[in-house]
Amino acid sequence: MTRPLIALLGRKDHPTDAVEEYCRYLGTALQAHNFQLEIRRVPWDTRGWPSSLEALRLMAATWRGNWVLVQYTALAWSSRGFPGKFLRALYTLIKAGARVAIVFHDVEPFPGARLVDRFRRFVQVRTMRSALRLADLSIFTVPLANVSWLRDSSTNAHFIPVGPNLPILDAPVTARPANEFPTVAVFSVTGGEPGVAETRAIIAAVRHAAQKIGKLRLSVFGRNADSAEATLRESLQDLPVEISVEGLLEESQLTERLSASDVLLFVRGPISSRRGSAIAGIACGLPIIAFSGSETAAPVTEAGVLLVSSGNQDELNAALLRVLSDPAYRSELAARSRAAFTQHFSWLPIARRFAASLK
């Protein structure tokens, strides 16, 4: 018998909402386990909290005894990252008799040295700990040992990595093009000052590789890619680098761009099992060059990931050159990515782990 399952989200992210896409792919995979997932929202940003909570109360009246997967990111439940009212949504669900499972997409509080940053961290940690105590089940998208605030006594906490928000269900992409020259992929750029730093790192690594091996192609696409285009073209114009910059693409197009590349350069902070753009590269069987950090651990390290010290430009340059200039090593990394996807990051094993937890 098919069992209803609700994915409850906060405000919608723009121009794309990765959490909604995650829920959509998870719902498709869970159908094999007799779950029918429906996505609902608490639109506090447009309707206000009192009206939104009343609407949630009315919806939840029909959810008694059913699982509700509440998706947590700090900015989905607060415009400035103070998500204290997230707990009011949980109380509403509990009062209605729903079974509450929280999926923590943000597993750590925001960084920053200002007084407001420290206070925001305090609120976020307090909110996440309270939510963990209230929930019947908590799903973390990084290994539990890598969550700084999580206590060992949290028996209702489980680790399940994210899958790729791409139309790849079970088998990784294996067909690789016979490129005339190497292609480096960059999937999305962070906005603002972090994006400026990322662009500088990309330029330095690609410049180093082009000076050593000659002509190569740089394919940048996804969120905020267009904001980096002018700087990329100006900084690399004296080198044999063919540059392609595209903004938001359809999911099938993302698969095509990644599958047509030789390596994914991931510089959007340290890699981990919650970073969907990195998991997309694994799903497409790519070697990945990425920074390591506190969330970097198995199973993402089982993929074909060449880790470099966070922020170390010299290591990043050397890593890209090694992958592009050594076809055998590149093939070895690609094979590791394909194996890791099949075992850990495909939606089929992810759905199996969800189904086991929900039962």
C-alpha cells in the first residue's frame, strides 16, 4: 500500500531551489518503496508567520500519523539566518500528531567574526539542537562525526548523503568524449565577495595549466556563472584557453556539460557529501579537484576526488595540471567516481536508506 509522505519546505530560493529539486528526485526514488511524496511550503516570506502557521495547522490536521520531512536550511526559515521561528513550525506539526523527520541541509552555523555573526551562530545552534530533540528522526547530509554541535547521545540522528539533482537515477555516466584538448568544468560560482575569490582561484589554476600543456577549454555554467565571465575572459585572453560561460541550464543540459568535460574544478568551499554541485560531478563520472575542510569525509573521499589544502593556490594549480596531463591517473579517478556514485550517491541507495529509517 502506498504511504503518503510530506516534504515541508520554507521559503523558495531563487532563481533555482536546490532543496526543492532534491525533494523531487528523492520522491521519485521513494516510489519504489511505496512512498508517495508531496511537496508543501510554509510561505512565511510572502504571507507572514501568523498566517503561514495557521495554514500549516490546517494542512497538518490531515497528516496525523504520517511522516513529514522538514527541510532545514537557516535561510529557508529566516531572511537573515536567525531561524528561531522554525521551531514554531515543528510544534505545529507535533501538536497535529504528525511524525517529524528533519533533513539538515545546513549542518553547521554560519561563520563570521562580527558580534552579529556570533549571535547568529548561537541562535542557529540552539535552534538545531532544539529541533533535534523535538524530531522523531533527524537526517544529516554529512557524517555525524563531522557535525561539531551534535552530541553522541543523539540516537535519532542518521547520515544520508545528498544525491545529484540530475536525471541520473542508478548508473553513472560513463561515455567520455574524445576531446581535441582538455576541458575543465566549473559548476556554479558563489555570489558576492566569495565568488570573486573563487574566480581568482579558477583563473590562476587554469593559467598555470595552459602555460604548461597548451590549449584547453574552460566551461563555466550554472548559478552566477555570468558574473565571472568578464573577469575570466580578460584574465585569460593571452593564453590558448577557449572559454564557454553559460548561466542556468536545464538539468539534462547540465548532465551534457559535465559529461563532456575531463575534470570538475570545485572551489565553492570545501567539498562534502552535502554539496550538490560536487555530487553532480561524481554522478557524471568525473575526477574532481576540491578543497578539503571539516565536513570532508567518506563517502565523498571514496570518489575520484583530488583534495588540496583549503585556500592553497599552489596545491590547486599542481592538482589541475596533474589531472590534465596524466590520462591514466584521470581515468583512475573517473572510475572511482563512478563506483562511489553507484554505492553511495545514486538515488537508489539513498532512497533505500530513507525507507529503512522511516519504517
